[in-house]
Amino acid sequence: METVLPEAVRRTLPLLTSQPDSPPVRDGYLDLLGGDAPAPSGFFQSLWESRLGTVVYEPVQSGVRKVFAGLRPSARRLRLPEGGTALDVGCGPGNVTADLGRDVGPGGLAVGVDVSRSMLRRAASAYAGPNVGFVRSDASALPLRTDSVDAITCLMVLQLLPDPEGAIAEFARVLVPGGRAAILLPGYAGPGAGVVATVAGVAGVRLPGHEAIAATFERYGMEVLDAGTTAPVARLLAEKPR
């Protein structure tokens, strides 16, 4: 473990529900999971976490994130204020987290969260800075205080999480009143959509559809501002009431 705290990690500590006496920093990111990580939820996740899968997964995920990063709502639509705090859940290689860091400016903070050590190592190496930091944590048990984040992005990740509803509940908890969450994930609403979703589910990739995601957000008190599917992407933008 490292003894020198990266600046963004130091700035993240006051946001945590419990501040460790000796923050466990590894390869430039704050590791709050240690040796623990959620169990793979299907064939594809098991493959990605194998040695061979990591070699394949990293460039694939990096490419996917770069392609879909351009589809995320702007800072204006996210209502992300200058000097605010942004959370990128399932940050992967960190490029979207870095974009959020530019959105909030030097006085703000962008935090990328992921469970993959290899991805976080790459993200911290490429993008960590005074206002961009990375944390290893489970999306369904975020280590952040209630009402502590101005905006959340979760791009092409929700379909792979073992507990997507738990993650949405956490998004609703940690957002400040008036804060917004933007979700992108694979989506298909054409003929045979049910069959496609069933087959994907067997492999551990959930395709719940934007209606189901919207209903889950509403169940946790969020107001859905925009939701729809234009193959191959389902999108959703929700706001926590003031």
C-alpha cells in the first residue's frame, strides 16, 4: 500500500461514510474492498475476470466507453455546477471521469468507482489529478455519505452489476436534492425483445429496458426526466427531488 495520498483521494475522504485511519491507497486509487469483490453474475463476467479475459476485456471496455462517452448528457443537462462533485460509477479506464473533472473545474471533484483493480490501475495512471480520483468499491454499497454528490454517470455498466436495483437505490441516496443521474446501457425494444433479454440474462448481461429502470428509480423517490431506447442503447436521466 502507498503512504502518500493523491490529492483527489485526500479530497474524497471527507465524503466517505467512514474515514479509514490509514487510507488504503494502491496504484494511485483508494481501495476500499481489499481482497473482496462481488461474485461474477454470469458467464461473461467470469470470463472478464479470468487472466485471459482481462487481456481482452480492458481494450474492449475502453473502446466501448470512448464510443458511448459522447452520448452522456452534458454538464448543463446534468446540472453539474462549477466546483461540484461528480461520481462516475463503473468508471472503467477513467476517460469519462476525466471529462467530469473538466466539467466541475479545479475547485470541483470527480470520483470514478469500479471493482476492477486492473481498470482502476489504468484509470489512475492515465487520468488521476488534483480533482480526479478513483476508488475501488461496490456500486450497490457506495462508501459515500447521503446527499454528497451533485451528479452521477453510469455508462454501459448497470447491465453487468449483480445488484442493479441496489445500485440505483445507492444513486438515489448519495445524490444531493436536485442532483441528477444519467444511465446508458445496451437496449433493444424491437421484435423479439423478450427473447433477446432472456438469452442475454443467461450470460449475465441484463437488458431490463428503460421502462423497468425508470420504474426502479421512481420506486426510490427519483423523478425520471428522460427515458427511451434507440437500439442499441437505452438511456435514462433522473433527478432527486429538492
